[in-house]
Amino acid sequence: MVHLKNKLTQKEQSLLRDQLNHEKLCIQKYNNYAQQAEDPQLKQLFSQYSSQEQEHYDTINQLLQGSQILSAGQGQAQMMQGGQGVGQYSMEVGAMGQQAPQSVKQGRTGLRNQDDAMLCMDMLATEKFISSAYDTAVFESANPEVRQSLQHIQKEEQQHGEGLFNYLSEHGMYDAQ
Ligand SMILES: [Fe+2]
Ligand SMILES: [Fe+2]
């Protein structure tokens, strides 16, 4: 096993263990919702995100075990370029999270689609929570490898949020007021 240059602090370990549990919850929810969703496109979206959450789980698990992160390096270049867009996007999600429950168009989308919309909005809220927890964890990371891995994962959580948001918008399940 390859070891990190510096040992993880207690705080890092504790935050990583929390995030490991969050990822586990995400995997389970996406798997369940992929089965429950009516729309094949949404099923596919949930399945795809589930496997990305699995990668996050594996990365954090490796960090906790003190091994070097193989996947973390891949996203770093993208991460540096993408900084600006990420901030903008967080604001959109923040605004949306508050309005989401009223925004299901009941008459037009029908009951089944309404169920799909609820699954989608539930995952959007989950992603928003997890992204915010990663934000805290990034600030508390003393170890640069841990910090970079968490930043990379957080960017993907924000992309998940964007995908869910776009699905809702494209299907008339969200009123952009
Ligand atoms: Fe994740
Ligand atoms: Fe995610």
C-alpha cells in the first residue's frame, strides 16, 4: 500500500468518514430511484450517477486507508479551469432548492411524472447537502492530496446537481420564475 506523505489528522479522518457514509447513502438512493423512475432517461441518469458515487466512495475509502489516490489526478486540470462556473451554479441550485416543492406542475405532467419529479428533487436536495459538506471538508483538509481529491469530487456533485436541474427544466417540472 502507498502511504500519504502526511498522516491524516483526526479532523480529516472524521470528515472523511462522514463523507463515506454520505456517498453510501447516495449510491443506495440512486440505485433505488433508478428502479422506481418511470422515464427511461431518468433511470439512466440515476444509474450513471450511482456509479460515479461508487467511485467517490472508493476514492474516500482509499484516502482513509492512507493509500494514494489514483483517480484524483485526472480531474485536476479540469477543476482549475472550471472554478468560475461552479460558483455561479451553486447560486442557481440554492435559489431552486427553496422553490422546488411548489414548482411541480400537477395538471400538465400527470401523476407518474410527478413521482419522477419528486425523485429528482429529492436527489437535488441530497446533492446540495453533500456538496456543502464537501465544501466544509475541503476547508478542513490539511493534506493537499486529500484537499485535491475532495475538490474533484465536489465538482462532480455539482455536475450531478446540474444534470438533475436540467432534467426538471427540460420536462417542465420546474418553473423558472
Ligand atoms: Fe458522490
Ligand atoms: Fe453526486
